[in-house]
Amino acid sequence: MFEFDQYLGFLAFLSILTIGFWLMIFLLTFVIPYWLVGAIIEHLKYGKNKQKIEKRK
């Protein structure tokens, strides 16, 4: 069966794999949509301000 060092290596592998999986899920469901929505809102605000500045000239 497994020796103790192989068992620890297997546990380390499983923990790294699990951490990576949950980090990917977190990034895809929260961080990236938050970033995209914020970028779109900023782009729309910039467009409105640009139109106001052009009307003043």
C-alpha cells in the first residue's frame, strides 16, 4: 500500500487540486463578472461625460 511520505504527497496533491478548483469557481462566478460590470459602467459614464464636454464646445 502507501508509505507515509507517499500518503502525505497524495494529500498535498488533493489539497492543491481542491484549492485550485474552488479558486477557479470563485473567479468565474464573482470576480470576473464584477470586473466586467464595473468596466462597462465606467465606459458608459465616460461616454456620457465625453458627450457633455463636446456639447459645451
